[in-house]
Amino acid sequence: MKHVRHSLGAKKVRLIGSLISPKGLTARPRASTQFKRNYTRKPAHVRVCPAGWHGKANDASPTWGYCGAGAFTCSLCWRGFTSEKRRDRHEAVCKGVKDLLRRTKQTIQLWVRSGTSDENAFREVFKKGDYEVRKFGFRLEDARTWLDLGGHMGTFTCLALARGCDVVTFEPHGENVMLLEHNVRALPKSMGMCGDAPRTCFLHRAAVASAAYREKQADKDGTMELLAPDKETETYRHTLMRQRGDTVLCSDDLRCEKCNQRFRSYKWLSKHQLKCKAASEYSCKKCGRCFKRRKCCEKHEAICDGKTLSFDYHSSGRVPVFTLKEVLKAYPQIEGVKIDIEGAEMEMLEEMRDSDWGGVKRLVFEYSNEYDNSAIRLRAILKNLEMHFCGGALPNKPGTYEVGEHITCPNAFAMVVHASTEPFSDGYAARCYNYDKAMARTACYDPLSQRMTAAPQGQVV
């Protein structure tokens, strides 16, 4: 087992961070030297914090209503009136306003790579609003400082800055870091200040994982290999994980010792080894496959593109890796945490205890059920989180995890979990827990999965 230094972990976190802030930059992002990218700007209409301090939108002065000379404003909803009599008549029946940012919308523009998964990430954050449930009391501005694990192109980071919050961002991939930094600098200058205090973003080119996984995979200097998909359109599937279920992500990790052929499944490798013969001296220079005859090797090289599989991962370099405990220790002011790190969040959340969260009040993470489809494990993680987040830890896919051994939500649908130390409003907890629906879905899912595993090879069920 490799021994990783832990004494300098929290100190190194701050050393590799760089401070960036909105500058109103209008230039186009630099093109990548590895891929040909076409950058376009997408507009997003977001609610912004009009004034006040970080995370204190409730104390912000209103930007709507009558604001003329001698105006009288309602103390509950900030509505303006021309006379004190009208104001008093309104206050007698006023119920207040739950969301003070509902009328303070502003348009911001983010750079995205056309034809890539950047467009999906933009849609999830700004169109669907997966990371907020404002109607039920889960809002970004309730936390003064947010931790963004898996920053990608900066969609969540820019949204949190618009809400008036400070952000600490971690993103390991180099191309994504460049685009994230450019998008933050392209925000309007007005978002660089919240009242008299500047809005800050500390950007780190590093990854975050569990202590046990880092101890197993990292070198002595605390770095790990980052895997990236071969498809140029997949820009947010970078991961530290080496395996997804029974499938090996990088085929270089699973090769036949005789012919050097690559596989992504132990099952197919074992079948191949039963009939595989010893390798010869002729091998393809592109994919490494071995041949007995030179003519066969030359014929293969003429049509080989170096990719033996339709979807594969490759090494994207080594990046420093920290644990969530070290990050929270380095930045004790963090009150909100957002996690989207492609499967590494499961083991990391399992090792977190109540005392490790510190002053964190809000947590939102995307559960990667394609890496582990166990509903039992998800329920155990939610129970562990509720030790600190007393308000509840609730996924946005009710009826898919409450009973049974498997999560019945398809892998293509993102399962986002919201956790809060304060109770959700308007019955959100009851809405996100549906036992009857889970029983019906499990009754249909289990027989189908048993038939698929019991079906003979080549037979379609």
C-alpha cells in the first residue's frame, strides 16, 4: 500500500489556489491546442443579489416599487406606496414575500463549446435549476461561501457569484479550468462587488476524493491519474475512478498478456484467454495489437485508427488530490457544498461524520448511480448525512430508491440530492419520498433484471 503524506494537506490547498473575480471581459476564449473548438455565448436570465453582504439577500434593499420622494415601503414585502395611509392598509393584509430576488433578474452570458456536453450542463443549471429548490427554501444565497467540487466550465460558480456568494472551486481538467476562469472574468463588473465587499472565487486545479481511495491509488506526492473520455464532445466525464460497475473505464488497465489486446470487461477477457494463442513479433503501432504474419499486421494498420473500442477513456495527466476534510479545514468559512465528481462522491460521503462538516448548512450533490446502482448504499448515505443535516437529505427522484436493492432511475437521468440543516418548506420532504411508487417500480424492475441476467447469449429479451 502506498503511503501518502497528510500533514501538509490543508496547507497545500490554499497554496495552489488562485483568486479570480468578475471583470466584464468580452474577448473570446483561447482555442485548445488539442481539439478544435467552436465557442459560442449563451445568455442566462438569473436572479442576482441587488445589494447587502454575501449570502444576506434577505437584508438587501429593494429594487422595485415606488422609490420617489417621501416613499413609504411595506416592511414585509418592500412594496412602495405614495402615502402612509395606503402603506398601513396594505400591511394589514400583507403576507410578505418568500423570495426577495424574484424581481431582480439580470442577463449574463457564458461561453460554451458548441456541440459538446457544455450545452447540457448549461441547461441543467440555468434552465432546469437542478441545484436549487427555491420554492421549498433551498437557495444559494442562504450560504455565504460555497464549495464547488467539479467546477467544469463554471456554470454553478457563476450562478453562486450572481447570488452574492463567495466560491471555492475545484476542477482538475486543464481545458475546463481555462474556460471556467474565462467565464468568471466575463461576468459583469457589477457582480464583482456585493455592497462594500468584493465577491471572490478561489480556483484550484485539483481533485477531491475520499481518504481511503487516495491512500490506495495516489503516489507519495498525493497525485492521481485523471481519466478523460476519448469522445471530444464529452467534456464533463473526467473522473478519478478506474471502474464503473463491472466495466473497466480505461482499456489500458485490462490487456491480454499473450496478444496485448485491450478489453473493458473481465468476462470478455477470460473468454478471450481461453482461445488466445501466443503473440508474435508483429504488432500494430497504433493500437498495439499483435499478429502472427506481417501482411496481416500491415493490412490492419492501414485501416486502424488507434481506437479498439467505441467508447474508451485515456489518461489526462496527474493531478493533486485532497480530501473533503482537508478542504473544509483550509476554508472554515464554507457554508454550502456542491459535489459533482463522477462516482468519487459515494465513498467520500460515507467517511464524513457529523463533526467533519463544521459550519456547512447546505449540501447538494449529483449521485452517480451508473457507477453503483445499489439503493441500499444510497439509503445508508442519506441516513449518515441526516446526522448533520437535520432538515433532511432528499433526492429529486422519488419512488426510485426507497425500497429494494437497486435504484430504478435510469442512468441518463441525473439524481440530485439536496440536504439542509434547516427544514424544507411546503411539504418538500413528503413530496420526495414515495413508498408506494417505489414498490411498484421495484416490482417491475427486479423481474426484468433477473430475465436479462438469465437470458442465453445472443437472445434478445
